[in-house]
Amino acid sequence: MSALRQLSLNAFIYPAGHHEAAWRHPASQPDRIYDITYYQELGRIAEDAKFDAVFFADIPALHQKVEYSVPLGVEPITALTAIAAVTTRLGLIGTASTTYYAPYNLARLFSSLDHLSGGRAGWNIVTTASDLAAANFGLDGHPEPVDRYARAREFVDAVIALWDSWEDDAIVLDRAAGIYADTSKIHEVNHSGEHVRVRGRFNAARTPQGHPVLVQAGASNEGRGFAGRYAEAIFTAHQRIEDAQAFYTDIKKRASEFGRNPDHVKILPGISPFIADTESGAKALQREFNELTVPEYGLAQLERVFGLRLGHLDLDEQVPLDLFAGSGDVTDNDRSRVQVIAGIVERERPTLRGLLHRLAGGRGHNVVAGTPEQIADILEEWFTNGAADGFNVMPPLYPGGLEVFASTVVPILQERGLFRTEYTGTTLRDHFGLPRPESQFAGAGEVSEPELVAAAR
């Protein structure tokens, strides 16, 4: 295998598949989305293909059009723990919200996952864009983006301090003396901020990775700033290589401005591939899925993102260019997706039905249809031309779409020296080529947590 830079591949698990009509396809298995063996099967497929990780999205709310679409289903950390039990190397990335968790609780969950998996956990940090979540947590309203990100920064600082608070050599295990741990190396966290307060000692040792890999997916200005400061891997959505290159350059620059090594920030765009032996066969497969869509569902999704009413348009009417001149009251995370969709309208001038079909396969992520060689060519082009460090693979259908990608595209990438043929490490950090972070408390003695966090900044 080539010793040169190699790409990363994550399998983005979405219950029946990433196409919104996947659950209607006869090859899908929507009846299994609450069956843990289903997710364990997907984990085994990904590990057999030497994927870096599997990734679960999450929203702590039920979307309003569930009558037309399968819900996200299971809570990510629970599912990832079950996948950990049947895999040995595969990374395990789960989404959890800084708006609707408490730092100590979240720190315990991901610490436990990292310990029990032998160092394979990753936390996808979100602030939650859905207004539907607020009422579920007894709140009158969903916080504004600026407030959510202000809380998120304090939240992540507090969680990292909790993970770091046991020094690596705190556990003594001196049976003869009856000493399990050196308490001078277990530090109290006393984080007191405007949005987050945590006081006390963490109740678990530092994890195999030092702390789980920090992942982020926001592409707004707030999100990019947050990513430059904290993220070790970034999930993003782009339709064109030039847009991906601009995002890639911007994030690497922001990381450098925070004094970080830009090579330790992995940019992973989403790609949803329809794969067949011929290009025409792949496009026919994509049309087959699009014909299963329910327009009411896609229209509701589009209206939610733009804050507009679009029902007055005929499905076969060309989408007006000026429709998105004012995007209405959209969330900060949605603004970047607005730009992606507006770009599609400007370049392709689709009908409303055509636009709904364009978005049905990946919710604004790059949907491609072709042979295994053509898909591999696209991945290689983006990877070798400063647009990606790897990809979030988003099969339109589970489990079959992942099986086809693993059995046809992955071998081509391996033959080209672009992807591993065997794992060379045991942790998610090993797979991503990320260093193990040093504890901010290492050798700190009695220095307080706020002083250490301030020094780290």
C-alpha cells in the first residue's frame, strides 16, 4: 500500500438510507430500524471494508412530516455501544447537543463509550437547529444561534476539562498498599461561565484516546469559527469542487489562526452515490428512487429551510430565480444549506419537482450516479485537489447501498493507494491520523481549571 496521504471514509448511518424515499424501496428494511442487529450488521460491513468510522446523526425531536418518512429511530450512543460489541477497530461517532445536554452527563456518556470500545469514540458537536426540540425540554423557545454557540464554547471547554481531570497515571492499582488511585492526580473542575457551570471531580479515568475525537458539522460563520477552534473532523455539504475547495481552505486557515496544526483537522464532505455497472444504469436507479418520493414531504423540508411558502408553485413550473432573495426566518445552521440550494436553482434552473428530486437523495449533499470507477474518480479528484481529506459516505439505501460501495468502490480506491487495505491502529485517532491530546492538568499540581483553560487559549 502507498505510504502517501490516504483518505478517510465514514459510513453515515441513516435508518433506511439517505434518499428520503428509501423506506419505500423493496430492497430497504425499515421494519428493522429498532432492531439492534440491523445496526450491528451495518457496523460489520463498514469494518470489513476498513472504514474509519460509522456516524449517527440525531435531533431530540420528531419531525412534523413523519407520515411520509422514517424517523431517525434510535439514540446514537446506545446504538454505537452495541456496534462496539461486535467490532474491534471501527470508529464510533455520535451526535449530541450542547443545547439539550448537561456537560457532566455528556462527558460520562462519551467517556464510557471510549473506554468500552478501546478508544474508538467521537462526539459530533451540534447546537441543534430544530425549534421543535425546545418544548421537549420544557423551554419556551429555541435559543438564537449566537447564544447557542456561546453556550457551546463553554460547554466544550467544560467537557474537555472533565475528560482531562484524571491524569494519565492517576490509577495506581497498588494492591499491596490498598491504593487504587493517586488523588493528587485527580483534579476538581470548577468551570463557572455565563452559560455553563460545572463544579466537582469527574468519576472516570482518562480514556484510551485522551478524549474522544471532536467532530462538528456547522458551515455558518459561527459554525466555521467554532470548527476552527475545536473540531478535529468536520462534516460538510458541497455540490461543486470549487465550493468545497474554498471551504477547505477557510477551515484550515481558521485552525492555523487558533495555533492548531491544520493537518489535524479532517474535512469530510458528504457524498451519496447511486452505483451500477453502467452510468445509464446508475441514473436509472436514481430515477427509480426519485419516482418514489412524496412531494408533500420534500416541499415541507424545503419550506422549513427557507422559511417560505412554496405550495403556490406548480410542481412542473420552473423555480423562479428571485424566490430565495429573502430566506425568511431560518436558523444559522440552515443558512449554509440555503446557499447550497440557491446555487442549484441558479445553475440548473430546475422545476420545483426537479429541485425536490435533487434534494431527495442527500438533503443538499452531493448526489452522484455512475459506475464504481466513476465514483472513485470523483473521490480521488476532490481528495487530491484540496477539497477533502475524506468523505462521509451516505448510501441512498441501507444496507444494500453500503454493501455495493464497500464491495466495488473501496477496492478501486485501495488499488490506487488512496485507502487502507488493513487497519494500522486501534483507535479512531489512529485512523484519522490525529495525535493523542495531552491532558491540560498534566503536571499541574494544584493549578485551577480556569487558569489552565485560559492558558490553553
